[in-house]
Amino acid sequence: MVSRVIPVDTFDLVIFGGTGDLARRKILPALYRRFCSGQMEGDSRIIGAARSDHTAEEFQQLIAEGIKEFDPKAYDAEKVAEFTSHLDYVHVDALGETGWKALAEKVSGDRVRAFYFSVAPSLFGALAERLHTHGMADSNTRIVVEKPFGHDLASARALNQDLAAHFDESQVYRIDHYLGKETVQNLMAVRFGNMLFEPLWNAQYVDHIQITVAETVGVGGRGEYYDKSGAMRDMVQNHLMQLLCLIAMEPPARFEPDAVRDEKLKVIRALEAVPADDIVRGQYSAAGKQPNYLDDVGDPTSRTESFIAMKVKISNWRWAGTPLYLRTGKKLKARTSEIAVVFKQTPHSIFGPESGSHRNILTIRLQPNEGMDLGVTIKEPGPGGMRLVDVPLDMTFAEALGPDAEDVPDAYERLIMDVIRGNQTLFMRGDEVEAAWAWADPIIDGWEQRGDRPMPYDPGSTGPEESMMLMHKDGRRWREIKT
Ligand code: NAD
């Protein structure tokens, strides 16, 4: 297989917060990789803009060190020097006047102009307004914003309004890096590029769907931020919701931004309210020993969840009767993200009860080892009658497509290049984000009003016992969390 690199137009990309953690760890290493693959041609420029005062050379040095630290495999001193020669820096204050004139002078010209808001959301409105005031908000302009996009419906609406005051929705790119993952896009290819799956993709044939995003890390240094958020806001409302949408949506007429996003929105609007009995919240706690969530966030009274499992129903013709079980948490047994579509059993077994119970399961793995497999039932080889066994039809990309498939661009690489190309398909639209909050808010309000406490669970486990019960009461069980 020969990988294809499609050149993009010459661009200016301004990264507000260019000296920050996200820019150094993810955004600039991703741009460096695209540069190495030949996608950043001509005199495209990347301009760091942040509150600290640096020369362009100091910024270049900072970013070169960042690439070495965060992407050592791709680091090549000569290439990095070539790449950083495209970098410039402006000292800008989002809340004041410093640097704006200088920035406007640097980005003038007829080329794609993207502004990446890699700063706290509280600065989004001020940045949008100053871009407008200083004549940088024209039709060539695109803006990219990061999560968290709001804390609830009201704050998400306010952010949307701040951006809409100066930019059209077609200029706003809300990043959810889960959508940039190769497997997530492959999910759409498998669903809509094959005849095999779509006729079975409904409540008649699918028993249930499981979405698991398990992390082994705790809250780390983000304790203060995380404690105000919790697993529901930090993971379910955005990342798991996006996965759910792609799994459950109707086929869009075309693979085009608004066609795809319209279908996703319909799924979110069809989600039922989730009763308290269908939700399990947990907090990792090692019975007084470390690690302990309450110690990690420095608040012994915190009721924020570091784990959540829930049963979700979609009220439409396709999915009525087929629940989706979502589960995500920190300090779990293994780092793994997967979607499993569990099909129903055959209506009748011609092989008799001794052949056991078997189901087809389509598993879409986001990490580790991005790929898919389809569990099918076959005869166990050898004599001794008709014994059945489940085997995976492995669709791990690296094996099927050769070494090039291992070198697929990271989510940020793809998404940033989509911004430059002007393709919004893999970005969340404002109404999608608001609809997701409109679903999440009453659920969160519910446990806050009841004063529910999260259940403790052992670090390194699969979450609280009660999460197992959520499945058992429906006669189902979670798939194993394993690497
Ligand atoms: P950070 O604290 O490391 O960096 C913040 C950056 O913003 C710095 O460059 C700082 O100079 C700049 N800044 C702050 N106030 C400014 C002002 N008034 N004017 C101009 N620049 C100003 O933060 P980060 O971890 O890089 O995160 C940036 C944003 O991205 C946050 O909203 C965060 O929630 C989000 N995010 C971060 C990550 C991550 O992995 N770090 C992941 C997802 C989302």
C-alpha cells in the first residue's frame, strides 16, 4: 500500500496558548509530523501567541525541545530545525491590547488563516472579539476550539454565542480528538461501505452495545480541574457521546459535514432521560491507602465521580429495545477503549443445548492496537461431533494493510489538516454540543439534588461492584477490560 499525502493550501496557523502544555505535547508535534510527510509545503507559517514574552528563536527552541520530549521517535534534529524555521511568535494578551497589531500585520495576506484557541474557554469570547476588532475575522478565517466546551448547557450556549458574534458556524471547528482516530472513521467505512453490516444494524439483530473507555491513570496533576468536572462531563458528554452517535446514526446521504452532523444530532435528541437506577458512579479508593481520589483532589468531602457506568436508550425505530451500556473511569485495570456491538443469538440452535450459547460480536478497538474484529462461531476442528467455538475474524489494520497502516496519522494531525482543508465533518457543530448538554444536565442535576455519593472501587479493578450489577440485572455482562 502506498500512503497518499494530499498537499494543503498555504496557511497561517496562529496558536493562542502556543507555549502551553497542549500545544507543546500535541499540536506542534502533530504539525511537525505533517511537515515531515510533505504536507506543509511552501511558506506556510505557524505563529505561537501567548501571554509570556519570547523571541521567535526562543519559541522555536521551546517547540524543538517539546518534539524531542513528546515525540522522540519522530525527532530528527535537521528536520526539526527545518520545521521550526516556519515558526514565529507574538506576545499577545487575550484580555488586553498587547500584541494584537503585531499579530494582524503578520497574518495579513490572502491565504487560509486558522486561529487555534488552545487556552482556557473563559478567554474564547475575548479572543473572538479582538480578532474581529483587529480585522482578522474575515471569510478566510477559521477558528479551532478545544474541550471543555462548556460545563453545562447554559455555559455552552454562552460560548457558542460569543463565537457566533464574530464568526459563522462554518468557520468554527470544535475539536473532539476521538473523532480524529483512524478507527472511528473506519467505523463509518465499515458501516456504510459494506452491505454486510447495515441490514443487521438495528434492534432486531443487535442485543446491546457496550462502549468502554478505561484509563489506568488517576487524576494526576489535574485534580482541581477534574474535581469540578467528573467522568460524566469530562468523558461521557463529549467523547463517549460522539462514539455513540457514530454507532447509532442513520446513514447520511453523503459523507459531508452537515449531512453527518445532522444525523448525529438526531441521535442525541432521541436519547431518553436516564433513571437513577441505570447509573453507577464510582470513586477510586484504596481503603485509606494510596492512591485515593479524595487525596488526589485534596478534598475529603468530594462527591465527584472518577468512574461512571450507565444504561442508555435511544427512542427511535432503529434502536427501541436495544440498550447501550457506557462505562468510563480512571485507575482501572487496563488502558483500553472499545465499542462492542453484541448481536443476538440465533433464534434456534440446530446443534442442541450442549453446543453452548454463541453470539457474534463486532469489536471496534480505539486503543491499544486500533482495529476491529468480528467474532464468528465455527466448528471446533477435529473429530468428536459438532462442538462450536467462537473465533475472531481479525481486521487489525497493520496486519491487513501492511506497515504503512501502522503509520497512520495521529488524531491531531488529521484534524488540524482538516481545518486547513476546510472540512468540518469530524468536528462537533454548536447545536450538537448543546443537545449533548441538554441530555447530560438533568442527569447530573439528579444526583446532585439527591446528594448521591459515588461508590468506592479499588484502583486497578474494573470499577465498583454495582457496575457489574447494572449488567447482571439485565442478564448481560461487561466485556473484560484488558490490554
Ligand atoms: P496551559 O496552562 O499549559 O497553557 C495555557 C496557555 O494559555 C499558555 O500558553 C498561556 O501563555 C496562554 N494564556 C493564558 N492566559 C492568556 C492571556 N490572557 N492571553 C494570551 N495567552 C494566555 O494549558 P493547556 O494544558 O495547554 O490547555 C489549554 C486549553 O486546552 C485548556 O482550555 C484545556 O482545558 C484544553 N485542553 C488541554 C489538554 C491537555 O492535554 N493539556 C487536553 C484537552 C484540552
